[in-house]
Amino acid sequence: MMDDHSLHSPARLIITTMAMIFVAEALVMLLFRLSGANISILEGLLDASLLSLLIAPGMYIFLFKPMREQQRQILHSQQWLKSITEHLPEALISIDDEGLVHSFNPSAEQMFEYKASEIIGQNVNLLMGDQDAPEHDRYIRRYLDTGEARVIGKSREVEARRKSGKMFPIELQVCELLSGQHRYFLATIRDITERRREEAQKRQVEERIERTQRLESLGVLAGGIAHDFNNILSSMLGNAELLRMDLKDLDDEAENSLKNIETGCNHASDLCRQMLAYAGKGKYVIQPVHISELVKGMEQLIRVSIPKSVTMDHSLAADLPIIRADLAQMEQVVLNLLTNAAEAIGDKKGEIHLITAERVMSKSELSAFDDVHEMLPGVYVLIEVRDSGCGIEPGEMEHIFEPFFTTKFAGRGLGMSAILGILRSHGGGIHIDSVVGKGTTVQVLIPAVENGHDIPDFPDQEVLGEASSWRGSGKVLVVDDEQSVSRMARKMLGRMGFDALVSSDGQQALERLQSEKEPIPLVLLDMTMPGMSGLEILQQIRSNFPDVKVIISTGYGEQALGEYFGDCKPDGFVAKPYRYQQLLQSVHGILN
């Protein structure tokens, strides 16, 4: 930029020149006069020169100086605009009406990996995705011919191409610029790769929350249905057993009818157990389990469950940490995974790979696993089943854990939903990766004992020894809001030698314990009651009648009870629907 001295030097030059001309003119006039020559022509020339010199400062002040200032401002604006475009975080690219790149700012260089010198003069199609590049020239021609603006003045999200060939998403805005007879198009471009990633993560979180809430709702529904259904089955199965005990000499037809009733009740009871497993409230007997040893013990069962056309191999880690789990439920998880894999392969030849291993999982790695609780980082036991079957369609994947959902024509039941419920109760999770036409990989994680995820203990009330001949005496209080169940329990306890009393709610039961003259040593209490809950009734009994023993009767599992009752644990547990011998063993174990 020019300083003040250089800016005003032309004015000083003009003044100095004028002074010298005046001096020279005076000297010339003096010489001519002294010589006596005719000086009129010379005077005219000198006057014209003097007039020009007098006009020159005015021309400079009123014409040349403003022009010079204007040029200076234009140069300043150009430098300022260049500075802005060079420091903008967005890429700025201008092209002419032939689609050739005219300008390319530093952000564009960084974004597209081209130097400006490499791309200026080239067709902008080099920077476009395969879908948009063929159409671009036609867009320009159509706009120039018809004025139809499909892109100009609008914001779009499209795919772009870096110099390396890698595609990435951008947000594109285009405006039109006119410079004299020339037409340009200026594109403002933002790389939205990170935004797309954040949006995808947000969608995944929202979908996971929605799926978890849906599964939780279905779990509550399944658990409630199973509980009510178990009450009905308890009455049916118990009364059928009592009828068999009452009628000693049954003919074959009557015997078969009773067996059919009991068989139907047992099948319905199995379905209830699956529903409770899905709800995470199934019946569990918790014990230390070594998963690899469990799989080895199932070899015969696995062999008959998988078609001969399917080849199966396994890699079982020998030094796995122990988990605390229900052995039967873990067997169900392994068998369900393998049968699902075999059914995905169908009648054609295929392969199934079963792997067990120890995994140390981080929080980010655990986020990929479906669960309805927060799985904590730490040591887990992995069960992985890979198959070469048909795979699972993306639209079916989101429903895979819903009860009775199946992709098989003849399929039915709780399958994967029961597995999720079992894992939920054991503090684990499941992840499914499937490619249609190539196969599916299912990974199951169960926390190791060292992980600090110990499943709550519940006292094992299984009675050892023979209790069938034992007879009791005194009073027992049955607390159940389902009359058919309480009547059946009363009959069973009567056969054991007890005088069984019945209450239909918690308040009535507490009043009965208070009013009876003869102490009541034992209460058979339903876990789910109207009004006062089973926990509230138990707490009142513990506070006011500390010598009274309490057996909980419910279709929910021992683990669910351990979590539900916390420190205020009952003395025993009998699972609905229970048989006479099961109730007898539980009562005998508590009172003796």
C-alpha cells in the first residue's frame, strides 16, 4: 500500500515544474525584448503552455486522484475477498457455463485432495459421484436453454469423489454469478461425513431404545399372562393329581383321560416357562457352570438335532472362567442357537461352527449387544454360532426377539425371544450379524464370576431324602387370591395332615395370624397379590410374627425372587404349577 509521501509526489512535481516554466518564460521574454525582436507569436505559445499548466492541477485533483483512490479501494476489496475465501471452512468452487472449474479455494483443496493448479480448467465432473456426474452437463444445458433450476438456489445432499477415488457425502448449495458477458456458477460445499455418522449413531440409539422398550413391554405382558395361566394350570394339574389319589382303582379309560389332562397341563406349563424366560423371570437353579464342559456333555443331543447334511465343528476353550447360571437354561440357549442355524441351512449342505472363548469387553464393544440392562465392562464368556445358511432379511432382524416371530413356514414358539430373556436374567447379551445368502453369526456373552456380576443367591430348598411318608399337624395358612388354587392347596395340605386355612388378600391374612388362638407355624404365600404385594405381606409377617415360616408360591424363578425380596427373603419356594410331592417336600424341608 502507498504511503502519504508517494501519494502526493505528483502534485509537488507539477508545482515545481510550473515554477521553473514561469522563470524560464520570464528569462525568454527578457532576452527577446532586449534583442528588439517581434515576440507576439512567442507570447501566444507561452500563454498556451501556461494555461495547460494551470489546468493540470485541477485535472489531477478532480479526475485522476479519485480514479486512483477507486483503484486502491478495488484492490483492497479484492484482497479482502481473497482472504475470506481462503479462510472459509467451506469449500468454494466456481465453474463456467461449460462446466470447467474457474476457482478452487484452499478448503476445496483439503476436502477433495486436489491442488488448485490440478483442477482449474478441468471439468467439475471429476469431483462428482457416479450418479450425478453424467447428469451434470445436461443440468447446465437445460438451465441455460430453459431457465429450469433443479440445483441452483437449493440445498442438496449428494455424494462427492476425492482425488483418491473415495466417495463421501456433501451438502451442496449453488448460486449463479454474472460478470459482464460471462456467466459463472459458485458452489458452497460442506463435508457432512461426521454429521451423517452422528445421525446414524443417533438413529441406532433411538432404535435400540425403542426396541428395548418394546421388548420390555412384551416381557411384562408375557410375564403377566404366564402368571395368570400358571394359576389355572396349578388348579387343573393339582386337582387331576388329587383325583388320581382319591380314585385308587381306575379303569384304563379313566387312567388315560387323567394322563391326557396331565400331559396337556405339562405342555402348557412348558409354554409358560418359555414366556417367563422371555420376561426374564423364569425358574432358575443357579450353580457354577463351565460352558465348554456343558457343550461337551450335549454332544449326543446336538448330534441328533442337526441333519446329516450339515457339517459341524467346534472350538471349545478349555480354560474358560466359570459363570453362575441355570444349567438347563444354558443348554436351551446352546441347543436353540444350533437348531436355528441348522434350519437356516435347510436340506442343502452347509456348515455350522460353534466357538466358546473368554472375552474382555469394553463399554464400546458391549454397545453392539442387545440387552435390556447395562452390561458392564469386564470378563465375559462367549458362545458363538456361525452358519452358512440363508441369512436374515434386514426387515426381519428388528423383530427377531419378539415372541412367536419366525422366518420359518412351520416355525412357532419363543425361540430367540426366550434366549434373550434367559440372557437378560443372567446379566448377558446377544449380537446377531447376518448377510442374506451367506449366513448368520450369533454371539452370546455371559458375565464370568470374576466380572463381579454375581447372580443373587436364593436358598436351595430342595429336600433330600424320602419325604413322601411324612405327616404334618397343626394349622397352615394359604394366602392366594385365586380361589381355585387356594382350594387345591388346601386339599393337598389336608392330605399331609394339616388344618389348612385360606385368605384371599394380605390384610385378611395378617388379621387371621393375629386372631387365631393356636399359633400358625407356616404360611403358603402367593407372590403376586391384589392390594398388599407378596413382599409387603412378608415384611409384615417378619415384623409381627417372627416365628412364622413363609413359603412363596409363584411361577417366577428363584433369581427373580432373590432380586424382588432383597434382604427380606422367604424360607422356601415352590414353583407353580406344583405337584403334591413338590409341595410336600418343600413343607417338610421348612418345618423339619
